[in-house]
Amino acid sequence: MRKPIWIIPALLIFAGIDAPNVRADSYTPTFTCTGTCLSVPTAPAVSFPSTTTIQETWDTLVFTLTLASPDAFSDTYTWENIYSISTAAVASGIDISIIDKTTGLTSNYSTTYSGSFPLGGTPITDSGMLTFSAVSTPEPGTSSLTLIGTGLLGLMVMRKRIARGLPQAS
């Protein structure tokens, strides 16, 4: 029984129609300091618009923050990282905040800290701006897609000639 080979081009057409709706954009976070900073945070690329998780590295410590779902790469952000020193009622800790100035939403991370503090144990506050720049993602070129389509058409013609018992080109 002959299998209908027309299914392959039909699937490629439907995949081509649906492809523009697919979003896999990633953005590189860039932290800039306003004032004097002990350390400027860094983070690997993140994706929008789904729930965005930023893995921030600050002063050799790594923290994970999740931005709110309406936050977008084009929004205006500020960041603030604080080493707080213990008092009688409060333990030493680190507070990390990313504030979306466009939506007014804040993403926070707080933890107690028992390691050694830089600068001899004085409280430290680093802050600044956070921006996201697009990471270029390679997409298939027009010429490569044309060659793939031409090759598939050649396979269809060859298969049809074999099914009819016609001689093949050498």
C-alpha cells in the first residue's frame, strides 16, 4: 500500500504558518550601579513574557528571584542589594530587591547570613538600574529553506517514478 507522501509538505506548510506565533526570545540582564557599589550583580540570560527567573550573582553569592508575570523586558527596573548587620532583635541578613518602575511591582529575596561581611561588618547598600537587551537568536535563512523544499520535491518525483517502474536518472 502506498503511503501518501503529500503529508510531509502539508506538515511543513502548517509548521511554517504556526512558527511566527512561537516566542523564544531571551534577554541579557545588565545591572548598572548608581553611586558606590561593593559589587555590581550579574545574571545569565532570561526569557520573557512567561514567569521570569533571574539568577543573580552579587559579591560571590547567588540568589534566585522571580519577576511578576506582567513584567516585560522593556520596563524600567531598579535594583537594591543590602547587607544588614544584626542587632539585638534582628539577625544579620541579605535583602535583594528588583523594582519594576513601570508596573510598580517588586520582587524580593531575603535570607539570614552568617558568613563574614565585607568592609569589616558595616552595613552595605548597593543599588542601580537594571535593563534587558535582546540576545540574537539564529533563524533559518530563506536559501536553506528553499533548498530543503527543492530536495523534498525531488524525493517526491523520484518516489513516483520508482512506483511507476520508470527508469531513473543516473
